[in-house]
Amino acid sequence: MSLSPSLFSVGLTFQCPQCNFTVVKNGSWFQVVSHYKCEGCGRDIRITYPDKIAIFRKHEHLLTTPPGAR
């Protein structure tokens, strides 16, 4: 799975691997970010491309079109 543009405007979640603080950002933020400062523990957290793939894969269920929305 690639970083689907359909999720760029959707709020995606990621948990800090150090303290489990959850950050919610649009998919477009995850597309471009390589690291951020965790609001929970203050550590600099790297987000690698495999991390990004996992984040987008975790939220791929949001890509489904609801019945009647076509």
C-alpha cells in the first residue's frame, strides 16, 4: 500500500513508541514529516517510511465508500 492521497485530509493517529501518547494529524502531515517532538514525553520521535505505511494501512478502512455515497 502506498500513502493514499485519499487519506491526506483525514485525521490519522500515531502513538509515541516511548510513552504511548497519541497524536492525531491529517494524513498529509504524516506524508511529509520525518520527526516530531512528542507532547507527552518531550522526546524527538522519528517517523520512517515503514512507519508511515503502517499508519496509512491502519487507517485504510476509512477509504471505503459508504453505501449510497456514489
